Amino acid sequence: MGVDPDWQPLIKRASGSLFFVFSKVVWTVIRPETLFVIAILLAGALLIGGQGAAAATVLVIASTAFAAVALLQLCDLLLWLLERRFPPAPDVEHASRILVLGGVAVRQTTEADGIPSLDKTGERYAAGAALGKRFSDATLIFVGGSGALFPGVTQEADVAERYFLSAGIEPYRLRIERRSRNTAENAFNAFRLIEPCSPGATILVTSAWHMPRAMSSFASAGWHGLIPWPVDFRSGDFRSRVGWHPRANLKNLNTGVREWIGLFAYRLSGRITKRG
């Protein structure tokens, strides 16, 4: 017995919500800095339990791993494999649409100061605005709601709208999608928002390390002929970046690990069925 077509959107939305919440909870537990904290707590528990040798072993392993992350830029390999799939600034003669993916606004400082605040990924906005000026007839579509479990008052779509209007993008050329919470929903909701099969090229702007998952997600949602425009490259020459940079290296390690887990989870859950 088939599913009533009237119920299919509700079932799809519920399934997407469960996946969204599950992914957030799991990532909170397995992210690298959480594992370091767990190792310290485990060592403390072992020490209290009278297993000093085991506690020392756990601390040595955790300390060695942290030192390696802080000194050696190990995250570069994870990011490099993702970032080198699509070349930067491809040759494009004409574009009818420019898709800019969200995940850039810093909600806390934006709400506190009332001024749009962007993180390092803000190159997506800058590239989208530059392309919007270069292709003056193109429609600029921002795609992205809130990716937080508990959204605040200020939504990223509002920040993006203010940013692009202040950058000189005419209101009639700007389309805003406000509901999507992750890359799969970006692709599906953007497809519903506009007519992607209409004439003209569509440029997809997102971070270079995120582009493989984005392109595959959009292809699986029905998009064809997308032109990837990767920005926000993080990996570089390994030797020139050796040094004590624990905060930056750990942040990039988080990015690389999360993205590879995201690719695997999307393929396993069927959110990616085609390669972009």
C-alpha cells in the first residue's frame, strides 16, 4: 500500500527534522575537542579508581594527539582532499542565477550589536555580491535558514538580505530562501523556489571544503549544469604552516572531520544519490 501523496511532504519534513536533530547531537559528542575532554574525564575516573597506569596512558595519548594537532596542521590533508576537487574562479561568460549558501552569520554578535556579523566563511557573501555586480542581469538567490538547534531572534536570511542590499544588489534581483537547515534542504528548497531548468547558467557559491557535498546534494535534488564557484579555501602549504596554532588548527580539524562525516552520512541516508 502506497503513501498518500498528501502526506508525503509531511513525512519528508519529519524525516528531515529527525536527521537534523540527530546529526547535531551526534556531532556534539564526537567532535575532536569533545573527545579530548572525554579523555581527560576518563583519565580522572581511572585515577580515582586506583588505576594510575591506565590514567597516565590515556593522558599521554590525548596530550600527544593534541600536540600533533596544534603543531602539524594535520587538518590540511582532510581539507585539501575536499578543496582540490573544483578549481577556483572558473571561466564563466554569462550567468542567469547565482546561488549563495548560508552558514556564515554569527548569530550571537549580530543580535547583541544589531550589525551583521560574519565568520571566516563570509567569503561566500563577498563572492556572491561580486558575482552579482559582474553579472548584472543575474538573479542572486541566498539559500539558508538557521542551522542551530535553538534558533535565535535574528535569522541568517535577514542578515544576508541586509548585506546584499547594502552591497548594491537591486531588490528585484534578490531572492531569499529562509527555511533550509542543512545542505540537503538547501538543494531541495532552492529547487522549489526558482525554475532551475530555465535558460542560462547557475553559479553555486560555497566554501571549497563544502563544495563536494553541496554539488552532490544539488545534483540529487534535480539540478543540472551547476557551475561550482568555491571560496574560503583553508588548506595550504603544509611546511610553511608548522607552528603552535592550537585554536586555528583545531577549528580547521573540526571543519574537515565534520565535512567528511557529513558526506558519509548523506550517502548512507540517501540524501546524496548522484555525484555533482
